[in-house]
Amino acid sequence: MGLPGTHRMTRSGEYAAVRTKGTARSGRLMTLAFLADESPGAIRFGFTITKRVGNAVHRNKLRRRLREIARHTAPSIQRAGRLVTIPRPIASEATFAEIQSEWQYLVRKLGLLPPAP
RNA sequence: CGUGGAUCCGAAACGACCGCUUGGUGUGGGCAACUGCACUGAGAGGAAAGUCCGAACACCACACGGCAGCGUGCCGUAUGUUAAAUGCGGGCAGCGCGGGCGUAAGCCAGCGUUGACGGAAAGUGUCGCAGAAAAUAUACCACCGGGGAACCACCGCAAGGCGGCGACCCGGCCAGGGUGAAAAGGCGAGGUAAAAGCUCACCGCCCGGACCGCAAGGAACGGGGCAGGAAAAACCCCACGCGGUGCAAGACAUAACAGGGGAAACGGGCCGCCGGUCCGGCCUCUGCAAGCGGCGCAAGUCGCGGGCAGGGAUGACUCCGGGUAUUAGUCGCACCUGGCGCAAGCCGGGAGCCGGGUCGCAAGGCCCGGCUAGAGGAAUGGUCGUUGAUCCGCUGGCAACAGCGGGGGACAAAAUUCGGCUUACGAAGAUCCGCAAAUC
RNA sequence: GGUUCCAUAGUUCAACGGAUAGAACGAGGGUUUCCUAAACUCUAGAUCUGGGUUCGAUUCCCGGUGGAGCUA
């Protein structure tokens, strides 16, 4: 899994709820969707990597990079909820720094982090 | 030297920081499930891929009979506990190369290469177009022989005669007919009115076959005028093999009725169908028996009842593309109150490798010990730095190459395990072999 | 993971192993109309890919690619 258990999303119902009820922000490389939880708790992350991205090796690589970014950013996010990341196929060709900066930019647009100084 | 093929090796290296899954030990929390911390070990491939074969293993009733269906298909041998498969050797057939013999048809040996390589004289069906004809060899054109209307020429006064051409009829009849992927033995001679294996020589072919070979098969010799085109990756026939389903198989958590008979109307399973059979249910009988009640001081006896069903609170889980309504199942804890059941939990350790012992001449057999990835919205990683196989650009140089800059490894990731097959794949290296040679 | 199946014009479907691979809708051009629609007419356009069997392959066989269904 790559993330502590409290930060995981494991059921397809959760993904569906976030995509239909949550608010989404799109960038050049990916789309982020967020759904706030009523009760307090930790932020939970999910990743949807479609087969259009490539074969299993490329999908694994991309998911691990996104997971690593989320792992480093998670302590800064105070709100409870569920956040789904859906990258576009071109994201597999981007560098780690490009993915990281866009992901954090989209997270700020969703109001989960204070604006960049 | 170049180039091609096969097999093997190999799958960039090192470091720092931050993480994930999991085994063990210690320790803390919790009733438990579980969870925190510390230390220590393990953590993708040669194809993990495609899912094309096979095996292990598991369950279904240890696996019944027939039909259907599916698979395999030259021979020997080795490896593979068996299988799938692979290696080696051989046979036959096709193609290519050059050579020898022969007037030629053709034959002979050699080298290379290819072959899903049982059967087309068991049966059914197919062979478009073209062509006279496409599988029963018939009709047609043309040819040859006989008869011969009409017409023409000649002779004759005429009747008529003779000759030519010849519709048509009878017979010969497959040698010729520019087609086609394929045309029904070839070639030479004889033969004939013209022809034809009609006859003969040679060659080919078919049948039998001494003998050789483990076998596939080869073959001296003898016989036969020659039938029998192709395709079975068309149906099919023959031989051999196959019970079904796949880890989403399944197992676990003491026990919680047993046996006989009947009916043949029900359900399920063994295989897709039929037969046959098994299990369950139904009816009935016998035995045992929880519980309740009556009688009895008691042992006991009589009757009812009945052999697994019902309800509730809370938390979580299973399931779900979305919505509404409703419901089911499971787990832990607390309940009557245990069990059953269970998709949650847990197991799924099988097979392989290494070492030792022992038996054996050996190949190898047996025993013991150790090692072994176990994830599951799916771990095995992320970032940075150094080095750099190779590549790109620029400059210099005839060239090898040198300098500077850039980029930085191919294909592709376990999902029960193992053996094969197929497909994908960067660089370097190792071994063997071919692109021939020799003889007649 | 396992298992079953499919692939033909832009789309939906045809085609005993033998035409120039056919039809409908769609597309483009033309006729008609003041213009459009409708109608009529013409045209273009395809066998997923690589081998094999066969005289000949969309069809039969074997690899590959892509896609779909079933299975808790």
C-alpha cells in the first residue's frame, strides 16, 4: 500500500462518492477530487490510474510517485476527508518535481493547504 | 576479416536520507480482534507477460456402461519420478545446389534445407473461371473406313457412265483440340484404313517378396499392360489418450440420530445426452434419545413432544456504477445458549534448492536438517549525489580516435506451486556451426 | 486470478474455400428548388496483424494485437 493504514481508501464506494459528490480541480497532468468528512479524522488518499497510462510497470511507477508526494504532504493537511488523484496519461512522462508542484498547487486550490508564500 | 544462425552468460554499480509489506525476539496498550515502539532478517523476472500445453494439489460419489465431444499422429532412443515437451540418431517425402551415367525419358550418390509426416483402392461431398472434357472418362470438333441425297466437270443424241465435292447415316474412336494449379504413364519402334499398351524394347508405376533392419522402412528377384488426380489445416475413417471443476479449488472451529422397507409423483449429484446408480426429501416401521408432564418412596413406567429452530441491542464487515425502498449473510463482545452455518478469520507447506548421513560400481534411491517473496484498490519503493554500457550534437583528424556539451539504460512486474511452449527485449562476451569441400 | 468468445466500409450487419467482398444508414458531388428538406442519380470508402495449408483464404490451421461476456 505504501501509506499508513489511516490514510488509505480501500473501497470502490468511497471512490465513487468522492468523484460524484466531491469538488474537483484539474491541472495539466492530473485531476484531484476531494470530499470532506462530517466527523473529524485523518485525510485519506486514493489513486485511480487508468490503463491508458501504460503497462503495469508505468502504472506502478506513477502511483508510487504520487503516493510519495502524498505521504510527505499529509502532515500539513488538517482537514478530514477523502482525496482522489486521477492522473492523465502524459503524467507518466513528467518529472517528479513537475508532478509534485502541480499536485501541491491543486491541493491549495481545494483549500486544503494555505496559499504558497 | 565480414556476415548469419544456435546455445550459454547477463539483466548497470555504489552511497545518503525518507518510506511500505512481512517473519522472529523483546516490550507497552487492549477482554479480544488488533495495535505502538525497539532490535534483527527477508522482499519481482528471464521472460514474473500471453494463458497455449502439462503436472502437483484440492473438491465433487475413487470416478460405472454406451454415445457424443476433445486432443495427439513416421521410427528408435535419452532426459523428464509421470506428463507436456526437448535433445540426439534414423526413415520417407518436397525444394535447392553442383556432379556422374544415359541419345533421351530417366537413374545414381553427395551436400544444404524444409516437413501439423496415419488413411484419398471405407464412404459422402468439393475442384470456380478457362477449356471439347475436371474424375463415371462420356459427348463434341477434327481424323479414318463404308454407304450416300444434292451440286459441279467430262463422255454420250439419249438412257446413262466416270470423276470431284460432299449434307446425312453406320462404324472405328481417344493419337490431335492454342485451356488450366491439375488432362488420365513417358519415349522409340512395330502395327493400322486412321489410331490406340493394341504389341514390343527401355524407363516409370502397381502387386507379391527371399533377405536386411529393434522399428519406421529398404530390397535381390518374380509377376502385372497400367489400374488408383488433388485436397483429410472438408466431413470423415483408423490407432492411442482424456471423468469433471479449478486456489474465486477447497479445508478448519469435539459431538449433536441410527437402521429397514415402500412408492415411483419431487429435488440434487455422478458428464453434454441416454442408461444405470447414489444422496436428499416424502410415506411408513423399529431402536435410541434432549426436554416437559402424570403416577410411584425409589428403581422405573405411561403420555406428550421431538432430534436444530427463534428473538433482541450495539459496533464492524461482506455486497454495491448511481438513486429509492426493502432484505440477507458473517464476525467480535454482552444475552437466553450452546451449536450449525459462514463470502469475515485462519490454513491452503504442495513443489524446489542446498548440506549431511546411508544404500548402490554408477546413474541414482531413501532418511534427516536448513533455506524458501507472500501482496491483496494489491508491498518489494521515492528523492538526491557519484561513476558510466551505449547514444546524440559540435570541434579537430585521412582514419583509429581525442576534447567539450547533452541524455542515461531494453522488454516487462509475482497473485497456489512447478515443468514446458509462444511472444517482447539494449550492450558486451564465450562456445559451436553455416556462407562449403572432397570423391566417383 | 480463472474461463468463454469476438474482430468485415464512418456505423449496424451479409457473404457453400472461387464475380470487381454486398446491403442499409451515414459522407462527398450532381439534378431538382428562390434557398433548405424530401426525392432521384453518381462517387469514394473495408476483411485487426504475421505466417502456414490450398491452384485459390474474409472463410481452414497456428502465433500476435485489440475488445467483450461469465465466474466471488
